[in-house]
Amino acid sequence: MSNISATLQTARRALLAQQAAIAVTSDNIANVNTPGYARRRGDISPGPIIQTTEGGFGTGAEMQNIQSVRDIFVERQLLRVTGEAARYSMSDTQLGVAEATLGSLSDSSLASALDNFWASWQTLADDPTSRGARSVVQQAGNDVANRFNSIGRNLDAQTTQINEMLIQKIDRVNSLLSRLTDLNQQNVGTISSGELDDGRIAIMDELAKLTGATFRQRDDGTFAVSIGGFSVAEGGQTRLLRYELDSKGDVVLLPLVDGAVPLHIEAGEIAGLMDTRDTYIADLRTELDQLAVTLTTEVNALHTTGYDQNGASAGNFFNPNCTGIGNLAISEAIAKDPSKIAASSNGQTGDNSLALALADLELQPLIDGTETINEAFTSLVSNFGAKIEENRMMNDAAQASLQQMTSWRESVSGVSLNEEMSKLIQYENAFNAAAKLTQTISEMMDIILTLR
């Protein structure tokens, strides 16, 4: 009777093990299209051997544990390329906005406004006594100033938007780090080294996209997370990102701990935003500021030596307080009265020598002694375009690597419907066999009881 009872227990364990295997397979099939889901695997192992006077007898099969199928090496490599791809993708997007702000060399760009400005002085030279020609110069000067200022306002608006995005993303990083720490504490000792769970991997995926974060798994199963080479989460400890706004209103990262080295993020969307703000836009603005200040200084230097339409000494053409794009403007006097514009260098009626000299500034190497203002702007646009193209190439390469690593992860952790259906049939047959065994043992027990 004891042997039959033990056999019935063996059949029972088989039923439960195959039932659990079917449940795991069903879960995989249900999540075939769930982003970030890693297929589950149930480990069915033989039960313990029971030694008797008649020898050792097995006790059937048992479901030992259920775990996600992931490869730590693949996951860590994927996080690395995720951070790189996110960095270049973000900077590519932001550079596209800056490129649209800058414009090109088309008729509606600053280049066209500069051409019209120099041409207006030639028009005045052709008719130095004309008030209408002076109005053309006044309008052309206004147009140049407005184009410079428009670029400045747009770059300022983009910088403000970048700072707002940085604050949002830093707050998101801190929220994710806090959640990860909670999960670490929940999983201490419950998840073995080498086994990864979907919840923390999903958080790491987002952290990598934001900051290029990496992790290592400790012996107790918890994650130790680093950003920019600094530990931000380990065990139950979390160091949240800190920032402040500088005098310009820009977001500046602070040390994770007072007195330590400031955090420098080199990957992820945050790095892409800071690259755009601190390198691309900052350099672009510096060059544009130089053009605006040089234009103001050189035109004023000549204009103040001449005489206006009324024979009076001329003042500044542009407001001399210009510090760059954003505050370039023609002088208040000329804005009110175009007759204040000078064409003569000697005060004589009909003299056009100053207007010719101002028109000739178009051909003078005023920028670093090597380029005219127009040439410098053309070079600026071309160089900025080259930087955009270089970043785009880096982005394309990073996206290709990301796609390759994502496919690699999918091959390891993804759900194959054909494979799962095959397993489902296998487990179903095993379950039916165990059920048949249970039925047979039950019938045998009924016969034995009847004999008594």
C-alpha cells in the first residue's frame, strides 16, 4: 500500500510540475509583443531519491524555480550602446532646430540681408543727395539688425527649452534611482547572481537612455549602478543627481556629495542636450556675436567721420552698445530720421566718397584679418553644417549598433511562438501521461481495497 501511495505522490508531483510548465509557457505566449519582456523558463528537476530496503526509488519531477532568460553581458552591452545612441539622437534633433534658426544662404537668410545692406550703400553712392536712397539704407540696416536679433532670440529660446528638458530628465533620473533602490531592497537574497528581473532591467534601460548608466550585479542579486563613473545606487544607498542654475539660467550638475568632483555625464539624452547647449550653440553664438560686434564697430568707425544730408557731422549708424546678436540696432537718431545717414566725407553736397567707403567694407577682411563679414558668415554656416553632418554620421552608426544589440537581446530573451507552441504540446502530453498514471494508480488502489 505504501508503494502504491508513493507512486501516486509521484504522479501528483508530475501533474503539478507539468501544470506549472504550461503556465510559464502560456505567460510567454501572452507577452510575445510586450516591450522589454524576457521569456520565462521553468526548471523541472528530478525529485529526491528515497532509499528503502528494496533500493532507491525516485519521487518524480518538481518545478524548482522560474526565471527570466537574460544574458548579463548582452544587457550591459545594450545599455552602453543605448546611451551612445540616445546622446547622438538628441543632439541631432537639437542641431536640426538650431540649423533651422540659422537658416541657409537663401534669399531669406542673414546672408541676403548683408548683401542688401552693402548694396544699399552703393545705391546711396549713386545718388548721395537722395532721401529715398537713405531710406533704403535705413531699411537695410534695420533688416540686418532684425535678422541678427531674430537668430539670437531663437537660440535663447532653444537654450531655455534645453534647460527645462534637463530639469525634467534629471528629476526623472532621480525618480528611477529611488525606484531601483526599493527594488534592490526587495530582492536582496531572493534573486541569485546571474539572474535578472524585468523590473530592474526596464529601469536600467531608461536610465541608460537618459544618462548612459551602467550596472554590475552583486553577489546578493542587487544592482550597483554608476553614472559618469560615479556610483549612484548600491545596495540600499542612493545618491540623487543634484543641479543648480548659474547666472545665465543654465542647468549645471553638482557633485553627488559636497566637496567631491562635479558629475560629468558623457552619454544619454542629458549628454546630448548639454553637448548642444554648451558646445554647438555656444560656439555658434560666439561666432555670430563677433560678426555683429565687428559690423557695428567698423560701420560706426567710418560713418562717424562723415557728414549727413544736412551737412552736419554724422553720428553712429548702429547703436554702439551692441554686445552681439540680440541687441544690434541702428542708432536712435537714424531710426527717426534717415537724413542723418552720411554719404559725404567732406561735407560737400553731392560727395559720395563715404558711401563708397562703406559699400567697400563688404570686400574688407575684417574678421581676424582673413575674411570679410559675408565670407565669415558663409564659413560659419558651412562649418555648422559640417558639424551637423558629423553628428548625424555618429548617430547613424550608434543607431545601427543599437539595432544590432537589440536583435542580439531578442535572440536571447525574446519569445518565439513556434518554440513555445512546441513546448506547450510537449508539456500537455506529459501532463496527460501523468493524469493517466494517476488514474491507473487510483484503479489499482480500488482493487486492493475491494480485496480487503
